[in-house]
Amino acid sequence: MALVKSEILKKLRDNYPNFQKKDLEKFFDIFINEIKQSLQKGERVEFRGFGIWSTKSQKARISRNPKTGEKVQTPKKTVIHFKMAKEIFKKVNEND
């Protein structure tokens, strides 16, 4: 099961009953938009204890269509890279 925006907002409402629903939604949207804008500028976003988002450039290359075997020109693109913090890594893997 995935954690979706509506569930996050519900948990925020449960933990902070003094805030109105629309204020929590606005805060959450501002928070996500700030992350997006920073990544668009090529800046690194870091949340200590959670992880780091950064962007990396992939250069243009010739790839292959796996269905037909035809060579395809893949343009240069920017991708988002996430590296989780050690604490999160330990939490995710503690059942092993």
C-alpha cells in the first residue's frame, strides 16, 4: 500500500487539530513546491535523518528498442537521484 497525499494530510490533521484542513493542505503544497523548484534550479535538497535529493545529467546516447532491436537516439536529460539516510536504511532493513 502506498502512502498518498490524502493520508499524509489526514495524519497531519490528527496530530495538529488546531490547524484548519485548508491551511495544512496549503502548507503541504508549499513544501512540495519548494522541493520541486530547488531541484529545477539544480540545487540539492537535504532532510537530515531522511535523505537527499539531487539532480544528475544523463548525456545523449544511442539506445536500442528492446521490442524491435532498432537503434534509437535518446536525448540528454536530467534525472532526480535520491539517497536515503543511514537511519532510514537501518529502519527499512532491520527485519532482515
